[in-house]
Amino acid sequence: MKIKQTTILCIALINVFSLLLCVPFDLTAQDNRIDFSPALTVVNSLDSTQRAKAVFPFDDMSRYNWNYLPASLIPRKGVCLKDMDSIQKRNVYALLKSFLSDKGFIRTQDIMNNEYYLKELEPTMIHRIPENHFIAFYGTPAKDSVWGWKFSGHHIALNFTIVNNQLALTPIFFGVYPAEIQEGKNKGRRIIKDEEDIGFELINMLTNEQKVKAIFQSKAFNDIVTTNAIQVGPLTPVGILAKDLTAPQKNSLNKLIVSHLSSMPAKIAEMRMKRIVAEDFNKIRFAWAGGLLKGVPHYYRIQGKTFLIEFDNTTHNANHIHIVWRDFNGDFGVDLLNEHYKKSKHHHK
């Protein structure tokens, strides 16, 4: 009996999730509700001055402003981590841990700690300021059915929106420089690894004919194309379609997508991957620009019907990575909010 390709794909996805996404999201086991208590603990620990800086109405437009440059260059809303006491900092870490996977939390900590290394590496650079990351809240955890929070600083931009116990967490951005430490006691350390290695694995699995489709320009971009745009739509449809990949190549594409999902809570990541399969995995495009070997500037994107992943490693002699996940209709919880307000309007008729 012939097994359908979609069945094989689903089995492959299940295997990938079993390996990479085994950390449960911090939801209460009984009613599947988001645990707001870590957020409330942070808010309640703030003094009046800190609260004035960090707590805003949900509809405050600053919720949509995000960036990944140092906060000394692009000011952020919120309370700065370096200005908090040790207990408050511990509360912030507990909140981050409850809204990310273990891998995502460790990556966030590693990127923050990398600022200490950068300060040693570039002692005269005034923008190397450890703990210069900011937290801000929109609405009130527990009290409001709609609320959110964000954590932002150099190379980190995490945006969380909660609507009736459903979580949206895009845009989600991570970056690191150096991508690989070249010398010293930490030589060889790579905070962002799988997203690059599996990308190279996939592009170099392609035949010459497939590469003609996948490689849309010989020179990589200097940054992610969408940068810190508030809203993004589908980019020009370039690259090779998943339907034109072999089964092993599709499996590599699966792994690559999962590597980008792996900082998210497993429950959210699994839901997203199911949505990707449902909306037709075969229509996903994998597009590459730049060199095919480490040390040469390179960029890739993965684009589906509802989402965009971008990766670049171009500056500082191809030793500076940026990665981002965008949802065309779901960034900042727009899709959840539209549904929420639609139901609210209906209930008030």
C-alpha cells in the first residue's frame, strides 16, 4: 500500500519534535491557562517610580516599537535590568523562564552575558553596557483578559501578547556578536548554532539545478531585510519550493524550521508547526543569498503563507548573526486581538 507523502511528513515532524521540543510550556496542568503569577510578581515588586516607567495601558502605541540595537543607541520603554535589585532581577529571570523554552531562556541569558565579553573585547566602545535590557508591561496580568509584556536590549527583542489565555510571541529576535569566539578561554563558543549549521546543511544538499532556484542573489544582505518593521507582509517569492525538494532535503528543512521554533515554548512551537503543515508545507520557500561556506557572508529566509524566518551572518567578516520570526497576521497578537474584539462586539449587541 502506498503511503501518502503528507503522512510521511507528519511522522518526520513528530520525530523532530520528540527530539528538540521536549520542554513543556508553563501552563497550569488542569485548565491550560497561562500562569500570570511570574508577571504579577515582577509588577508588584516595582516601586512607584519603576512602575511609572514600566507599566502602560495595553493600547499604548509603544507596545509596537521594538529594536535590537543597543539601548544606549535606541532608547527603550520600561525598567532597566541593571537598575533593579537582586530580588527583582531574579523575578524577571523567572518570568522569562516561564514564557520561553529551556533553550530559549538559556540563549537569552547567554546573549545578555555576552555583553560582559563585548565590554572586554571593545573596552572603548561606549555602547557595551551589561544588563542594559528593559522590561515593560501593557495592561495588568491577571486583572485583564488582554495584556502583554516585552523584554528588549542589544540583540534581544521578545514581544509577548496574551489574549484570553492565548499567547502570541512575535516578533521574536535574537542576535549575537561574535557568532563564534575566535580566541581566549571561550574560543569556539557559539550561542546561535543550529540555525546556521542546518541552513548550511540544507543549501549544500541541493543539486546544482536546485541551487539555481534556491540562490536568488550572490551577495548577502547586510541585515535581515525586514529589520525592526512594526508590520511585515510576504516578501518577494524567491527561492526553491518545498515541493521541489527530496525527502531527505525536506527533513532538513523541517529541522531548520524547528531550530527557529525551539526557543519558543513547546506547546506554542508544536501548534505553529501543525499550522505550517496544514497551510501546505509544499508551498514554503527556502531562499539563499551569499556564500555557501562559513566565513563568507550569507543570508537565508524561509517563507510560508503566514510566516517569515530570516537569518543573516554578514558583518564583522561573517561573524555576526541576526535571526527573526515574523507572523504576517499574528505579530503583537493582532490575529488574536481581532478575534477577541469581534466576539466582544457580538456579545454587546
